[in-house]
Amino acid sequence: MSAVAVIAGREVLAGVRNRWMLAATLLLGALALTLAFVGSSPVGAVDATRLSITVVSLSSLSVFLVPLIGLLVSYDALVGEIERGTMPLLMTCPVTRWRIVLGKFAGQVAILVVATVAGFGIAALATGLGDGSDADAWGAFGIMVGGSILLGAAFIALGTLFSAVVAERGTAAGVSVAAWLVFVVLFDMALLAILVADEGQAVSGELFRVLLLLNPTDVYRMLTLAGSETVGALSGMAGVSAEAAFGPALLVPVMLLWIAVPLGLAGLLFGRKEL
Amino acid sequence: MAGAALALEAVTKAYGRQPAVDGVTLAIAPGERFALLGHNGAGKTTLLKLALGLTRPDGGRVETLGTLPGSPDWTGAKRGIGFLPENVAFAGAMSGRETIRFYGRLKGVGRAACEEALAQVGLAGVAEKRVKTYSKGMRQRLGFAQAILGSPRLLILDEPTGGLDPDSRRAFHATLAGLARQGTAIVLSSHVLTEVEAGTDRVGIMRRGRLAACGTADELKRRAGLAVTIRVAVRPGGGARLAAALDGRPATRINDHAVEIGCAAGEKRVLIERILGLGDEVEDIEIVPPGLDAVYARFGGAGREGAP
């Protein structure tokens, strides 16, 4: 078994033992079920399935929750092991530091995949079965789950980077909270403020589109909410989608960059770290 | 230094302006048991970290198992290294067996060898229990088990006997002796000087980052020129005659009829002859050679490093 798989396996085992995986699954599942039944009740005569509406609600929820879970799982990945004193043993094993970073990342992403698929899957099965949800709605659900995993992986990569940079767990936690605030709340508010103040003078449509790519949560929104006709219409993102004109062919690689760049930097910095 | 398990040449390392290791040159041969002694902050742990590639030297050269730490061959070279850090820690949610198998997989060691290591440290019976339920001594033994996995060619142990009971210490030293016979080079740091004296081939004493002295325990005692202690017991009432025989030489009174006298190695014979001249008055005479503690105090200085 490769060193990456061995380290990833230990991360998953630790996630199961310390109930992290269960907690994340229950949290996502409970909120998804609530949204599925409460949020999709006003379907009425609207030409939409309950699953489509649930996907819209869940996407809005994921933008807040998934980055938080990603950061919580990863912020002490490296610095925590150094602080607890378990890292020197790992670093003196015949494993490169790159593989340590990759193994921990892979294990944490595996925890996120289980929590997302199981948590959201419950809601999808509860709403999607029996009311004749169409292939478009199930497709949108698949994109949403896949997008959530990519979004979570991007924030796990960011958390790993913070963990490689700072010297104390407390600092890593603080930086992670700040990053969550910036990416999930402040970035869009600032963008909105700039647009309002600018009144379309300096910030062109093209610049706006590029600016959206600078935030993984916006990439996720474009990917999931504008990815399906019905979901796009329901979420009011259809217009944005047409305006933004970014398809999955660009958005998925951008999201992968949001994973690869922080993870690469984390590997470089951790490789130079002295204990 | 060719063929050395660990070779350091004029190695320096400083944290800020504070030198932690200052110009240390040292070579440890395969099969040799080497002990590093020194107060807290003397540079022992930093020296071990340099050997393990956990930190980089500012100057000089470190070669561990013939490889420069951090070089392209380093990951492969680490297969031959076993390490037990001071205050070893493990993920508490995993059992002893899961922990040892985790390190076994990373080191390319099979399950049978993992079980053997657990049995060797006396943890086979509690291997299914979570590590968080282990006592400090048990964690230390688990740490030792992972260090000896795969019969390393170089074993580096930082304060390895802390938390071990006397039986475990004996077993620990017996295991070290067995590994050394098979050719494993052992470097350990310790404050337990009496153990080091019996269980190592060579001793290095560190003081303020420098290797203040290095040699066998006997060599160091000779070089230190420390006094031997002669303990004399006389029959009740013989104290006055003993004092006369000592001819004003300072002696430490132990009780009514026993004293301790310090004397330079060269004066020992003359003094003993004088004491024996008291005839039947002498109940007992004992010669106590200088222990490593005294050598340590001589070369390592007193008190913590950096203390005023």
C-alpha cells in the first residue's frame, strides 16, 4: 500500500473514531432533510420538481457549510500533529513530506465525500423518489454533490496551507475563520459594493466574470446553480449564467486550481519546515 | 568517518543568536552504543534532530547512514533509522496494534514483525486497547516498539527511559544490547547517568552546544582527574586514632565511627597504608571510584544551561 493511502487511511479512521465523520454527515443530513421538506413545500403549481427546489436550497446551504467543514477538518492537519508531538515520528519514517501532505489531504477529502454523499443523498432520496423527478433534476443534484466535494476539497487545501504556514494551532484556527469570512461573506459584499459604487463605469462585465473566479464559493455557485436549466431558473441564476457564460469546461478546471495551488504551496512550505 | 552510522563534522546550528549546537564533530560506528549527556538546553535534542533531518545545520556536515539528510536519497535512507522522541505521542483514538501497524506499513515492515515488536516491549496483551488509555510508561514502550521495527541500522533515542519502571528499564537495555550485537548503532540522550555508565560504549558530554568531553566512561574519569572516595569505619572509640592517622586531611563524618575521605588517585596507596596501620581498630574500608555523575559535573558544569 502506498504511503499516501496508509496516511489517508489513518485520517479516515481517526475521523470515524473521533466522530467527526458522523457529526459532519448528521449535520449535512439533518439540514438537507429540513430544507427538503420545508423548503420544497411551496412547489404547488410551479413547473418544478421537489428535487429541483431542494437542489437550489442545498446549494445555498453548501456555500456556507461545506467550506466551514473543510476548514474545520484541515486547519490543524500539520500544525496540530507538530503541537501534539506526533509529527516527528511521521517525518522520520521513510516517507517524503509531500506524501504526508497528500495523504492527510486525501483522508480528509474522503471524510468530506462520505458526509456529503450520505448527508445530501438522504434528502435527495426523500424528495426525489416517488414524485417523478426528471433526469434534469437528478443531473443538477449530481452536479451539486460533485461541486460541493470540489468546494470542500478547495477549503481543505486552504486549511492545509494555513496549517503548514503557522506555528500554532490557535493561529491556524483564527486564520481559517478569517478565510471563511472573506470567501463566504465579505468577498461578495465587497464585490457588490464596488459594482454599486462603480455603476458599470470601470468594472466591465468581463472583469466581473474574472473577479468571480477569484473566489471558490462563487465558482461553486456558477457551477451548480447555473448548471441546470430548471435549477438556474429557480435560483434566479439563469441570467447570471447567460451573462457569465462560464461553463463547467472552465469552472471545473478553475476549481481544481483552487485545490492544487494551495495544496502545492502547503507541500512546498511543509517541505522546508524545521521542527 | 567512512562507514560511520552517523558522522557530524563541525556542525553548527543556532536559534536566533543562541547557538544550540556549536562546532560538534562526532562519528558513531555501527554496533556502537553512544550516550549524549547534558543539562536541559545543552543541545542534545537539537543534535539528534540534525541527525534525523528534522532541522538543517547552519554550518558543517551531517551524514546519517552515509546520506545527507534532505538529499534525494534521504527518504530511502530513513528505512534504516529508528527514532524515539522525548515525550513520544500517538493518536489516542487508535489502539496500540493499529498504531504499530501504521508505522509498520510506512516502514515496509510486515504484521509478524509488528507483533514481535509489541511482544518485545511487553504490550502484546494490551495491544487492542486505545493508546489514550495507556500510562506514560506504556506509551514510551509503544514508542520503543515502533523505533525498533524492522531492525534499524541506526537507533536514535531521546531521553528514552523516562516513565519506565525498573523492570522495563532492564528489558530496554537488554534489547539495546541485543541490537548493538547485531550491528545497530545506538545514540541516546539521557539524564540517568548510572544507566548510561553501564549500558553504553562511549559517552559525550554536551555543554552550551559544544561537545565538552567524549570518550569511554573510564577515560573520562581519568581525564577529569577526580578524587576517589575512601570510606572508613573504625570500632567505637577509635575516631581519635583515625583522625591522627589522617594527619589533618579533611574528612566527612558519616556517623560516630565512620568517615569519608577524598583523595587524588596518586595518593590512594599511601593513605590506605596509613589507615590499615591502625590494625584491628579498622572495621571496614571501602574505595569508591568517581561515578559518571562527578564526571558530568566536572565537564557539564552545574545547573541548567543559560542559567546565571
